[in-house]
Amino acid sequence: MGLESADPGTVRPGGRTARVRASVLRAAGDALAEDGFARLDLTDVARRAEVGKTTVYRRWGTVTGLVADLLLDMAEQSLPRTETGSLAGDLRANARLVQRTLADPRQGALFKAVIAAATCEARTAEALHRFYDIRVREWAPCVHQAVDRGEVPEGTDAHEVIRAVSAPLYYRLLTTGAPLDEAAADQAAEAAAAAARGGAYVRGGDGRE
């Protein structure tokens, strides 16, 4: 995609522009965690970030444009994939990363706000889908490696395995209120690994989208 078709706030900046972007995105995340999407306001974000509001309006344009850039930044700043040498170990590392993120008071509240907004705002939904696509693609190679090692069947859908790891943790965050601890993360990883070994995610082909 060329720069001329990029969404507001998605062009990679440098120097002072990068510092302003970092400050504004941090302020936006704080505001989302504290007050939710419905009360997110560009003028308030500018005040929190200590930058001119015209800068924020000119660069991001709308609240949804700002949230889209925040999610892109979060995806890019997430920790890289861990390789342990086994599918169970790799999925456990993934699950614990998700668990630590969602159990964090600020990050957990931020994700709740964005997910709620995505149910009724198309651009936020698109940005959220893009965030998860980036993260799933980051971790999918651990399943491909497991196929190569013979741990799981040929044709295992790597993306579905990775989604299956985090799904129970998001369910706890959004519905049950059950503890989001390492035990929950390990259980989610073990269940996904067992299902993958049993062929539950075989979709045909080699699963390498």
C-alpha cells in the first residue's frame, strides 16, 4: 500500500513526529482505559499528551482514526514470538503473554473498551481485526514447525490453533470474571495443543496461508 492510500496516523514517522505520536497514543490508551471509547475525545487526548489539539486533529482526524493507529502501534510493540522447541511450550508462552496483557489493569481495560467499540463501529472493528491478524501471523510459525516435527498432522490450520489459545482468556476477561492467572493461561495452551495433536484443526492443504 502506498503512502497516498494510508489511513490517517498510519504513516511511520521519525524524530519529533515520532515523539509526538508516542505521546498521543499513550494518552489515548490512558483515556480509553479510564473512560471507555464513548468518552474518548481528541481535545482531551491532546491535553493529556501536552500537544496542540490542531496537531492531533490534523494527523488523526477522528477518534476512530486515532484508535486504529493505537491498535497498529500495539501490534508492532508486542513482544516477538518465543521458540521453545515444542508446540506445547510455544503455545504456553503465547498464552502467558496474552494473560499478562489482559490481567494488567490498564491493558485489560483498554482492550475491553476497544472490543466494545468494535461491536458498533466499523472502522474500529477493522482496526481490531488487523491487530489480531498481525499477532496471529507472528505466532503461526510455531504451528508450522510443529507440523514439520511431526507433533501435529499435516494440514493443521496454524491460525486457528493460535486463536484457540487466546479465546478462553478473552472469554474470562469479557464474561465470567474468573481469574486471569498463569494457571488459566497454561490450561488454554494445553487444551489447544491437545486438540491440534488430535487433528481438530486440520483444514486441508498444509495450513500455511
